[in-house]
Amino acid sequence: MIIKLVFGIIAAYLLYKLIKGWNTFKGPSKANLPARGEDLVEDPLCHTYVPVSNACRTVIDGKTIYFCSQKCLEMYKKDRKL
């Protein structure tokens, strides 16, 4: 009886480790990661870092400013009254 209990506990533990390790085996999702070597820029409004290729941009006083979204860009322009 005790041997069955010990084997049951061991089997449950191994199953737990197998299920928990499955996510690490698959690896992290690369859908939201920037391309290798691509620069990140900081949104001046919300301070979010985004890849240059995904950023919304505008030129103000001859300087290119990058934003995480069109909404942040519009809010920035509204705050500066541009």
C-alpha cells in the first residue's frame, strides 16, 4: 500500500515537471521582439521602447521624434500645441 502511494507521488511529480518544462522547451515567443540588431527608441510621452521599424514618427524643429503609437503622437502634438 505504501509502495503504491510512493509511486503515485513520484509519478505526479514527474508529470508536473514535464508539464512545467514544456513551456521552456518551446522557447519564448518572438512575435513581439525586434529584428536582431534593430535599434529601440523611447517614446517621449509614455517612455515605452519600440523598434524603429514599428515606431510612428514626426519631425519637430528638424529633429525626428519616435512614438509607440499614433495616439501618443497625437497627444504629444496636442500637449505642445503643434
